[in-house]
Amino acid sequence: MSLAGVAVSSGVAFGQAVHLIEQDCSVDFHLLPKSEIKPEKQRLTQAVKELISILETGQNGLEIDSENFQLIDADILLLQDEDLLNDMLIAIENQRFSASLAVDRIFDFQASEIEALNDPILASRAYDIRCLSNRLIASINGTLTWDLSHLRQASILFAKDITPAEFAMLPQQNISGIILETGGLTSHTAILARAAGIPALFNCSYQELSIRNGQTVILDAISGVLHAKPSQELQSALRLKQLNESERLQQLLTFKDKEAITQDGHKVALYANVGNLSEITRTTELGAQGVGLFRTEFMLMNATEYPNEQNQFLLYCDALHVLDGCPLTIRTLDIGADKDLPFEHHAHEENPALGIRGCRYTLAHPELLKPQLKAALRAANHGSIRLMFPMINQIEELDSILQEIEICKQELVSEEVGFGDFEIGLMIETPAAVMNINSLLPHLDFVSIGTNDLTQYTMAADRGNPQLTKAFPSLSPAILNLIKMTITAAKVFDVKVSLCGELASDKRAVAVLVGMGLEELSINLSSLLEIKSTICDGNYNNWQTLANSALKTSRVSELHELVCN
């Protein structure tokens, strides 16, 4: 029994199925009949005990830092608070509340009291209390999940969806593969899976196969197939395929110390896309020329509070030390859409992808933007820093960013704190940014084309919606022309241009991108050596001819046929 999906992170994985059931945090608002009051109180008490047990097991069984240990400890102490439990039991007894409604009302009161203090440090605790409330309600409803403390090695996770924040909490050392019902190649969770080297299959309707917890399954994320009951013959064939893939990756390691130069002598600078310090270390090990995209929001996905200026400064200095003279391109916080931070309350939006995200959010929250700017300025005294801003579409927004940078410089001068200068750049990720490129470029040192969002906003297609795969082609005439417009304009203004979207990691597209005039690519770590190998085997003159032909195509199918042949 097999089922196809979208292979978003390559590899072959053998393991036992583990289903992550979607939490039911719904509240039952019906008033209880008297006959149900006693059993409802017992449901609440049992749910509290269950959650405490899970949290204690997590403390003792997982490798977590002291800060997260203290956070879990605070949750346990709150659940053990007899007054709090008594308040919920009284609400069930006297007001005939359901257990879930009692939890919702009492925990909401606790969180609201903290929020009323208007203390930004305590605000994160209010958020934690609301999260704990949801977990307790899920326990009452019998759907408490994410208890991964007993997760065995070589587990293959099955879920409807996993957000970037949830991915950050996974014990990755025990996970050999991930299967999701939703998602696509350029979703942020797919990007994280590739960075972690975990084979993953998205947009897979695995419910059809009735896979049990503990059942042995095989994920072939090279061909994009899930095998639920593989025969011995198929298992042997896939073991061989896994071995061949391992040997192929080992062969690619021979390119790590080589430069990316085509057969006819054209050089391409290759940088890495990263989300944390350990990935920056791998950047140097794989022979990248620096970091072309540091997604700073990814390192905060399971943080309990926003790091202050000093902590961010130390982090950037550590990164610069590892990079040993190579540039570090820091993208300021790009939160919103599907990326929320646990300590930052993001108001509900009807259409978050078109809402308050990227620089729209940080400009509205200087308490987030200024510490990052000042930390980057200080770190620029210790190495090569490039600062990149997401979701800037027009000159007025760039003006606001430049003003904030000047304010931060003045504050550092008044504080008598040393700082250096950094290069300033933008993500080009909307059609508006391309259309306004001539007004933006005079103020910039570089731009980086983010093809994931550029495709989403150009094609009006949600990058995470599996039903829109055909409307979200990885390579299309429209996107190629927008890229070419950006390259042409950047050369006029003598501004460096790179491409950091997932398209840069597609070896079929590299020939066209380089042939169009891109001299810098920033690539996810799992594809870095393969792209370097592709460039070293290529011919720049031939690629220029290919690019000219590609720019004349009008159909996606025509373009793909041209590129793949």
C-alpha cells in the first residue's frame, strides 16, 4: 500500500508511525445538568493530573536548557495551585460550567490580571498561561498531543500540519521523517525540514491508508511516496536506494573546498540560508562564502521572551567568529503570516499573508526593531554585517527604516557605545518592490530576491495551500521576467543582487538564473553542495543562451521543457 505526496525534503526514511493528533481546544458552553456536575469535576481533576504528569516527564526525559526547564516548572506549579483548582471546581459546582469553560474563564482571568500590569516582561507569562489553558482544555477533550517525551528513535511523524514554532519544539534527533496532509515545497515548515535534513512528504492524504501508531512505514522522499506495508523485496530496494543516496551525498562533499566556477571560468558566489548558530557552523563546514540569509525569527520560535540588545549582539558576534571574515546577512524579524513568536501576541487577521508582517510589523513595534538594529550596528565593529529588511514595497517604508537606523546610531553615540557600519539591503518579494525598484536602489547596497513570497504575491496563490500547486509553479515566465527586471535595474545602479528563495536550490533553475546575470545565490544547506556541483559542471556561455530562450517563453510547460532538456 503506497501513497504519493509532495517531497519537500529529500531522503529515504524507515521508522515507526507516530500520529500527532490535532488538539481540540474548543470550549463547551452548555450548562450542565445537576447529574453531570460530579463526573465533570472528576474529568477536570483527571485532566490536571494527566497534564502535570506529561510536563514532569518532559522535564526529566528531554534535553532542555535551564530557561525552558523553569518555564515548564512554572506551568506545573500553576497546575498544582490548590486555590486555582478550587476556583475551577466551584465554577463547575455553582455555575454549572463544563470543565473546559471553567478552565477557560479562570485561566483567562489570571492572564488578564497580568496583562493589566502593562509589563512587557510579564506579558510573555500571560501568553504562557493562555497556552497552558489550551493544553488543559485539550486534555479534558481527550486530544492532548505533542507529548513526545517517550518518542523512540527513527519515528516518522504524521500530522495534519506542523507550524514553524511547533517544528522548533520537536526532538529532531528521534525523528527520521515527517508526513503532513497539508503544505508545499516553499512553506516555512518545509524549509525547516530541509535545513534539519529530515526527509519530509507534504500534501499526503495518509488517512486513506489507516496507518496505526507503531506501524513500520517507509518514506521515500526522493520519489515522493509513502509505503505503509512494504514487502521484503521493496524494503530491500529502498535500503539500497537509501545507501545510494548516502553515497551520492558523500561524493558531493568533495566540492566543499572548491569554488563555484563554471567550465568556462565564470564565478558564482554561493551563500547559505540559516536559522540558528549551529546552521551557521555548518555553513563554514560546507564551504559557503558566508550567510546570505539569517532568518532571525527562526531562532526565537521556542524562546520565552525577546532577547535584549546585548544578547542579540553576543549572538551576532558568535556568528561572525564562526564565519571568520565572511559576511553575515541578517534579515530583521519577519514575523506574521504563518510565523508567530511565543512571547509576542499577534492579533488575528482575516488574511495574514497580506497583513501586518515583516517590516510592517517591526516598524509598528520599535521595541522589537531597535534592539536588533543596535545589536547589528555594534556587531558591525567586529566583522562583515549586512542588514536586510523584509516586505518593503515603496520608498516611504524604506525612509522609515533608514530613519530608525539613524536614531539608533545617535543613541549609541550618546551611550558612548562603539559601532560600525553595515551594508543595507532589501528583500525583493512583491511585484510592487520590483515596480518601485528604481526609487529604492539609490539608497541600497544590495537586494536579495525572495522567490518564495515573490511567487506567492505575483501568482495570488498561497504558498502553503496544497490545492494551489499548479498555480504556484517553482519556475514560471512571470517570475523569470520579474527577476530579470531586478537584475537589470541593479546593474544600472551598481547594486549587488542575489537570490535567496528556494528557487536558488533547484539545480534545474540554476542554469537559467546564472545565465540571466545572477552572480550571487543563497541556498539552503541541504542543497548547497549539489548547486556548487551543478555550477562546476556547467558552461556559462551555454547558460546565457538558455536564459535568453527561457525569457521568451510564455507557458510554464514550455519553460520547464526547455530547462529540463
